[in-house]
Amino acid sequence: MTGPLDGVTVVALEQAIAAPLCTRHLADLGARVIKVENPGVGDASRHYDGVVRGLAAHFVWLNHGKESAELDLREEADRAVFARLLDRADVLVSNLAPGALGRHGLAPDDLARRHPRLVVVDISGYGTGGPLDHKRAYDLLIQSEGGSCAITGTPGAPVKPGVPVADIGTALYAYSAVLAALYDREHTGRGTVVRVAMLDVLAEMMGFALNTVVHGGELVPVGLGSPTVAPYGAYPTRDGQTVVLGVTNDREWRRLTEDLLGRPDLAADPRYARNSDRVGRRGELDAIVGEWCARHDLDDVRARADEAGIGNARLNDVHDLAAHPQLSARGRWREVGSPVGPLPALVPPALGTGWTLPDARVPALGEHTDAIRAEFAAAEPP
């Protein structure tokens, strides 16, 4: 089998993370993704750094498996090429600045009328309408507006999560919407316009926190832990490592205390009987668990926790992840091509049995421009 999206053509007017990650996953499933970039400049993420043998880490992550065509949509000839490209495309994904599509004569609703089978995905920061719809949006800005920084870190010291969760969450919602829209088109014969706002995505991701405060509760950030369950956190071990472990229900609490800590008295103590009780006494419990972990080496803690049925992990850094034995043992790495030679890349997280993962390459800026011009400049729609 080929990938399930073999035969699907995706046009990408994209930059940074949200749209590029969406379209890279479509390419992973076999879609042809044509990335249209500004001549001479391209996607801004090409220039974030040069850590990957002269290429930018973000760009390599987000753009393998695509074709790059430099088209200036202010120029009549390039607009004609782009129009013919859309005539034969199945999907257009864009996350340009507010109003940019309209300024190019590509407003989503107009595109839907001109190309009734086209799936148009318009990614923005704040959506259409409302007092903020004109504003540019980046991950940190959306996370700040959306409250996620306020529940990360510690009281008085909010922290942006190191992973760009607003961008990634938006990419995955856009990706799933494309798949749903293509499936719907099989039944209706029509495309659609999907608008995805990053703030809406982050608000959805903040669901438990929103429910808590809407119904009168409070959320206090607790660093490497959770404000809603306890004990649950990171504890130094005797050998200078850090173990992360904890419990998410009352049964696990009893196993932690009786089978791991050897403290049945804690399991029987009514002050800790329910999770809400334990959250209120988080400091006491962290001290108890921390004192026990400090008397044991990491491997010993993890082996005992596994035996007791308690979830646990080692606190790793990114170097540890790159060399993680679980990834290597399961064949989670592959090579992709690039202008600087083969590069390591992760296999996509979700692949069906029998699907063929297409060969992929990180494109140089404009690498496919001449071929795209030749294919679409004079070609008539089929």
C-alpha cells in the first residue's frame, strides 16, 4: 500500500509551526504538499538558526516531505500559476498574518466559491471577529492570553512550557479537520472552509482548568507536579538522579504507601483518604515521599515502583531523549534527505498497518520552482 493520502494535493501558504506541522503530517500520509514561499526569503523558520549543519532546527522538523516553490503573489504571472495550482489542489492550508489572504485576493469564502471542491484551512491567532482579530499571534502570546503560563511554573513565577503547545495543538486540530473534510467531500462532493483559531485551541486544552475556576475553584501552579492531584512530582534520589512518580486515584495511593513506601499507617490515615485531602496536604506528602526516594537509587526506586504498580519516570533532558533506548528499540528513527545530506527524523507517531511511509526530503528554498511553473503555468485543469 501507499500512504492513505496518495493522490491528494495540498498547497501550503505557511510559516513558523502551526500550519507547517499540519501539512508535514499530511505529507507523512502520502499527500503531495507544495509549499509556496516568498522569493528570496521563504518561511521565516528557515532563518531561526543554523544548528542542523547550516539548516534551522525548526524548519527541518516541520518541512520534510514537501516541495518548495518561490512564487510572488503580487506578480500577475505567479498569481496565474497559483490559480492553476488551486484548480488542481484538494487542500489549501494557510497561517499567514491577519488579512493577508484577502489582500492577495484569496479570502477563504471567495476561494470556496471559485473552487467548490477545495478544502480551505485558515489558521489565525484569534479568529474572525472580536476585539483581537487583527493581532499577530505567536505561541508565547497565545499561551499568555490563554492562561497556560499562569498554571505552569510556581506561584508568582509563571513559565511558558518549553514545547510550543499552542502551535502544536493548533496544527493537530487543523490536521484532523483536513482529514474530516476530505472524508466529508467523498459523500457530498463539496469542500469546505475550516477556520482554526489558536486561542480557541488553547482554551479547549485548558478545559480542566477552566472548569475548575468557572465553578469556584482555584489552581495554584506547582512546578513539576499537578495542581489537581497529589502526591505527584519529581523527587531527587540517592545517586543524584531525579525520579518522577505519583498517584492519580485512591487505589494507587494505597499501593504507594503500603507496597512502595512501607507505610500502611499513611494508607489508614483519614487525613489522606481522598485526593482532595491529599492536595490540601501536598507539602507534607512531598516531604514523606522525597525522604524515602533520597534513601534509594533511581533504578531501585523505579523497579520497586513498577512492582507496586506505580507510574514512574526518570527526569530526562533533551540529550537523554535523543538517545532514548525506547525510541531506538522500536525503530522510531529514520533518515530524510536535505540539501546538506541525510538527516535523522522521527517516524510519524500514528501510522496504520500496511501504510508506506514516503521518502522525504527537506527542500531548499525554491528547489521545485521551475518544475512547478512548468507543470502549472500552461496546464489546464483535468
